[in-house]
Amino acid sequence: MKSVNRKFNDHKILPLGAMLCGLTFGQLLQAQQVPAEPASAAEDDSSTLETVHVRDTADRTPAEVSYQGGKTKVGKIDQLPKDIPQSVTVITNKLMADRNADTFKEALRNVAGLTFNAGEGGRIGDNITIRGYSAVGDLYLDGMRDMAQYNRETFNLEQIDVLRGSSSMLFGRGSTGGVINQVSKQPLLADRNTVSTTQGSYGYQRYTADINQQIGETTAIRINGMYTDTDSFRDEVHGERSGVAPSISFGIGTDNELTLSHFHLQEDNIPDMGIPLLDPDGATRAANGSDVLGEFKGEPLKVDRDTYYGMSAIDYERNDTDITTATYTHRFSEDTELTTKLRAADYKRDLWAVAPRLILDQPASVADPVDYSNIVAVRRGHQGRGGEEQTITSQTDFTTQFSTGPFEHQLLLGNEILREKARRWSNPLPAGVANPNAEPWWSPDTNPALPDGYLYKGKDIYNYYTGDSYAFYFQDVIGLNEQWKLLTGARWDHSENDYQRPAPDGDLQRKDIVNSWRLGLLYQPDAHSTYYVSRGSSFNPSAELYQLDDRTSDVPPEKSLNTEIGAKWELLDGDLSLRTSLSRSEKTNERNTDLAVDVAVLSGRRHTDALELEIVGRPLPQWEIYAATAYMEAEIDEHSNTSASGVKTSDEGYEPVNTPHYTFSIWNTWDFGRGWRAGLGYDGVGERYNNQANTAAVPSYTRWDAMVEYSQKGYAVKLSLFNLLDEEYYDSVYSGHVLPGAPRTMQLKVDYKF
């Protein structure tokens, strides 16, 4: 068994110190609050807390004017984050705008306990880990599943809600580490328009428009558009994307409200799979005939961070996303409503790229430092694949409030029907055709001579997937008295999946019926404080990511549990929110593969213990802050493998991939008056292993960002600086390669409002 005992360093001390200081600061501020009022007064005060945010104009939403935002529906009902007995992070439109976060990935840098994978498992697009668990199947758009592989944008987002911990009772399959819900911009009863242009380093140019018009007493239309074109600090890499999102709402604020919307996003990129890793788990271990590597760790190849191993003349990544949604809400009364959402989504993707891998003349010794003189070349591993996916979803939620004797109820009843179809293919190289090498490895030729047959793009391997699922769920938040609330919920999921494979493999089927549950207890002694404990389950079926094979088709779903205690405070009359939590997320029966009999079994178990702290809001009228940190201890408790030769190995005691001990993000802005504002931010991620054997690691890093802005009623000009100290770091990790982070860059944005 491996002993997990990594030494602390200065980067670790900082976020832990921030936690302790923040907790002390929160208790001091809370102690200065006005003494608790009688219950009736406290209830009245609670209602005012929901609207304390300063509004520049009457037509701006809380997410546009504050880092705190307002209510969220990530818990299926419209509620304040303090009323949810789990860790919730809300990334508002204002925070995204202040940090110039133009992609989903950039926006999520603010979220503690979250890291990024680089092409994990052959995937394209956003690839995220929460608390050490993959979240690729846990991405949502307005509460409905959005798990396709593409690079998401922020031009049509009002906010991003991150709910941590097991949540299958709310969302169905997945959600071991948590779920991420994108909240789209909605039409408003106002005439307001903004067009923007951003110019920056490495040929970056971006144009956006947000046009909202009221066209009737209760009718409005909104159109968001975007075009972005940019080169990269990485040689030859290029990105181009465009999108449009029209929506129209009828009956806004009435008893019958209907919203029709469409979202289109198109990408055409020269992809980048980064820099290869020298991983002793492979060549070194085999050469030395030993499974014991001591403290020797692999590391990224030491080359300039702009070194590109792809072939820019032929490599491409093309993604098309189209999502059409209709949402109808009928309000029976102020406390009772029925909402139905219908969605048709279509996703297309196509990739032709290179994954770089090292070719060694002779492996390095396990006892010696990495010797790069042994590298002969970098092998360009061919990556050719694509897919088409269509989903049709119906989701209906009925919510109401009522009393039974002394108890108050907030009831949710819902059902979901989902049809999923997928067609996937690969483009393997023809027999006898080799990948061209990159020589010399420190300055590779990005347009080498290609062997005959290399550009063959026949879609040789097709796999078809069809899935039908439906679910029923309920949740009741019971007000036991004026201070205590009990949350109970359960869900029943039924899914049938068919997987068609080319001969001679044959077809596979899988059927799962799973129950999930959620419990929470909240203690709210006054309008400013919430203390809670919660526990919930989740499940991950074999067919979750549109795939089955002979080893997994007969294996029951994985199961997970999340246990959490925490506290949330509304301080300074609601201008500052503080939360902290301690949690354990545990996957109790993870799939393992027994190669001796070539079947998968549920024999694994692992956990993540997490301590989190988050501070959001305005400590002073001029000062706005968002700060979050997470300290995680993750470990594989049971995970044995049997090789085809019958040799058993164990990963017990090792750390899961891409799960650093700490992450943190701090962003501040100060309003100097007369239209001037400035911001400064500091982000950090700890060391992460890139493989389950813990033989190769990606070093920790910190990054400083800043901005200065001048704004008036009709326009705003903002200068953003990223990675001020020009730190060399790696921000996305995979088992064989890493993606370097950008060097010091600049962007100048101009908004015109009318």
C-alpha cells in the first residue's frame, strides 16, 4: 500500500490561512449583527434580504449587478443558495464580465475544487473534474442534460450554478462530484442593447451583441450573438467560433408564460493536444522489471511552451451545436405553478488531430533524474473520430406551498422523459501506415511529409446508441417550526439502452431501474444564519456516456454517497455572503476490469474529503470580492486489477487522477468613483497526478490577473491583463500529455450601450 503523505508548501499554506481568516472574519461580522428579532420580524427581514442588491437600472438582473446574484433553480425550485443544504457556487454574469471569461472553462476557474482534463478518454470539448470525479456527464443547460462533447461559450449565459455532491435525486444518473448548470439569458420587459468588441494579444478579436426589445405589454424578444477569431501563444494553433441565441417570451409575469429559444454554436479550430509527458509508469517500469518507483515522478517534456506537435495544414476540430427549447409556465396562484420544458438538441463533431508521445532510445533509470538525452523523437499519435448526437427531452415540474397542521411544506413533483440517439465513428489509419514523427523534438516540423494513405478518412468503425429513459421524482421541504427545516426527496429512474456495433462484435442491450434519495436538515436561528447537514445518493450506469462493451454490459450501476455539514451566513445586511462546508464524497462500488476473465466488476471504492470556504459580496460599498478555496484529501480505498497473465496489482492508497490537494480563486474590484474601477485576482492549483499509478505529476501553479475599467452611461472601456507575472504552468491534464497555460496576455474591450 502506498503512503499518501505529500509535504505542504507555501501554496498550500495560503489557502488554508485564508480559510481560517475568513471563518474568523465571518464570526466577527456576525457578532456585530443586530440581535435576533422576534420570529415575525425575522421573517420580514428575510424577505428583504432577497432584494438588497443595488440595481443600476430597473431592467438589470441581480446576476448582472452583483457577484452574489439572486435566486437559483439548481435545486429544482426557485430558492436562495442559503436554503439549499449542499455547497452551491453561483458564477454571475458580472463576475464573468469583470474577468473577461469568454468561455465556459475560463468562467469555471472561479470554482474551488474543480480542475480540467485535456482530451481525457478521447473526448472533445469541455472535460471537467469536481472533487476528483469526472463531470463530463453532469453538464446541464437550464436544468436539462447537455452532456455532448463541445466547447461551451458564455455569450448567452446569465450565470453558472455549481451544486456539489451526489444529486441523482434531482438530476438522475451521474453527479458523483456535483453538477454544473448553465443559466441562459432571458427576454426582459425593457429596451436595452449592448454591442462589444474585444481586441487582444495573439490576434484575439471578439464581437458580441445583446439586443433586448419589449414588443408588447408582456412580450419581449432577445438576441445574443458572438463571433471570435484568435491565434494562440502555441505555434500554429487557431480558433474560430460563432454563435447566435434568439429567444422570445410571451406573458412575462402573468399566469401563463411561454418562452421559445434557440441556441446555435459553431467552431472551426486547429486543435492542440499540448506537450507530452515522460511517464515512468510505462517505459521505465517495463525496462527495470519493477513495480516500485519510490519518489521518482514523470513530468512534462521541458520545451518552450509554444512548441506545437500537431500538423496545422491538415488538423482540424469542427463542432456544431443546435438546441431548441420551449418553456411554458402556468401559475395557479402565487404559491403554485406548473412548468413544462420541451427540448430538441442536435450535436455534431469531427476531429483530426495529433496526440504527442515520447519515443525513448533507452528508458531513464528509476533512481536517476529524468534524462532527456534519451528522447529520440516525439511520436504523433493519430486521433481521428467524430459523432452525431440527438436528444429529445420533456421535463415537467409542479411546485406548491401549503400547510398541514403546524408544518409548512414546499413540495416539488416532477417527471422527465428523455430519448437519446448517437452515432459515433473513428478514422483509424490504414494497415501499414505509420504516424510521422516530430524530429527534432525541441523544434518539430508542423508540415512534414506524410506517408501514402495517411489522409484516408473513411469512417471505418460505426457505433450506434439509442437510449430511452423516464423518471419520477418528489421533494418536500418541511418547515418544522420557525427555525428548523427538513428536506426529503426521492427519484425513480428507468432506462433502456441499445448499442449497435459492427460485425463481428454484435449488439448489446442494457436496462436499469434505480432509486435515488436526498435528505437534509437546516437550522436557521435568524435571517442571517443557516447551519445544515445533508446526505444524498447518486448512480452511474454502464451506458451513461453513450457506450457499452462486452465487459460492462452486464454490470449494475456504480453507486455513490455524499455527506456534508456546513454553514452559510448573510452578513452586513445581506451585502456579504459567507459559506463553509466539510464533506465526504464516496463512490462505494466503482467498476474495475478483471482482464483474466475480461469482465468488469463492481469492486472499487474511493472517497474525497473536502473542506471549502467561499466569500462573496461587498464588504465595503466600493469593494466587491469573490474568494473561494477548497482543500481536498482523495484516496482510492479499493481498486484491484488482474492482468491477462493473472498478476494482481492494487491501487489502494493512491490518489485519483487530477485531484490536487488544494485550489483557490480570489478576485477583487474597487470602485474609485467617477466611472473608474480596478480589479486584481489570484488563482492557484496544487500538484496533480496524471495517472492512477501516481508515477507522473503536473506541478502546482499560481496566476495573477488584473483589470482597469472606465464606464459611463452609454459606453465602457476595459483593459484586462492575464498572468501578470508570466508564470509557466499547465492547466489541463491527461495521462500522456498536458496543455500549457497562456503567458502574459492583454485584452481591450469596448462596450457601447443604447
